[in-house]
Amino acid sequence: MSAGSKVAVVTGGSAGIGLAICERFLADGYEVVSLARRPCPIAHPKLHSVEVDLMDRDATAEAARELARRFEMTTLVHNAGVIRPSLVCDVKLDDLDALVELHLGCAIQLLQAALPAMRAGRFGRVVLLSSRAAVGLATRTSYSATKAGMLGMARTWALELAADGITVNVVAPGPIRTDMFHEVVPAGSDKERSLAAAIPVRRLGEAADVARAVAFFTDPAAGFVTGQVLYVCGGTSVGSLTL
């Protein structure tokens, strides 16, 4: 594949991990489309910023149709996410519905829009951004449930799409320094320092750590890797983590 033929769609590309992924794709010669509620701050001739609320099913469907009309998508990275933490006794089902729509429903809509071009070219790369919280974390009922749902969904898609040259994998980060992370753990706080000390590698992750993992799964040469989950979490997925 030529560099000019690579088109990557990244949800949540306006900040944090999504922004780092967009930057990595641009550096690798991709045409990049960011889908987010806010415009992507990158000024680059190959960066296209689409403002859309991906929790809104109709708005997402409209954006997906427009993407399919304008681009032959080769790569889809679904990164957009929210936490909405709550102990189980206080969980609101409206929050669960919203996270199902964003983390799962949105991914289905965007993949369905991308599939015709991927199948026609017999090539596609799909990466879902789950979370270390998929293996369990207090106050994350809705978040953990939907992020864990991504694992089963990706494994199913991997089986269905492998014969078309399309791979589907999952990157599960955490804990990573982002605005969303610092909404829960204040930057520079004692809580942040104690959390970093409790991580096996003794530091918090950076958005670039996750972007490197995504770059591996989306590489055209990675066609023999599908249906896999890569935890980019400093070792916390094999131990305990308390926020």
C-alpha cells in the first residue's frame, strides 16, 4: 500500500490519547480524520477534523455516512470514551446506556461505514481502545462493563473479517496521564504520586505509550495478528490497582 492510500479515522482525536494517535498517524504518512466533540488542534494538510457527539446515535450515523462518501477508510481506531464513576449502589442506568452507545454502538456504526472500502481493497485495520479497568476496578461498573464488552466484540469481528484481510485488535491502557485521568486523580497530588509508586514500572503512562501500541496493530505488516488484547498499563493488569 502507498502512503497516500492510508486513511485513518480516530475517534476522540482532539485531546489525550486520541491526539497522540493522530500525531503518530500523520508522522507515518496517513490521511487522518478526527471525530470528536471538539476540533482537533493539529494544523496539518492531511488532518480533517469532524465535530460530532458520538453519544448521539443519529449524529454518529450521519458522520459515518459522510466519512464513507468522502474517504476510502483503511484504518479505524475507536478511542473516544468517558468514565462516569460510581459505586454500584449509585449507578444510573442512563449512564450505562450512554457508555454502551459511545464505547460499543459507535464502534459498530463506524465499522459498518468503513467495511465496503476495506473489503474492496482486501485490507483493513481496526483497533478498539478498551481499558485496564476491563479486568475490574472499584467505581467503574458502567465503564468496566462496556470496556470489557469491546474485548468480546473485537474477537468476534476478528473471526468474521479475517478472510477479507481485515484485522481487529484491542489496546487496553491505564493509568495514562490525560485530562480524563486527571479529572479523577489531580495532577501533582499525593494521590497521583502514590499511584505511580504502586505501578510495577513505577511511573504513570503517557499518551505516546498507547500510540505506539496502536501503531503496531495498524501496521500493514501486522496482518497475522488479530483478535488480540494488548494491555499498555505498566504491569497493573497482572496485579492490583487502587485509585
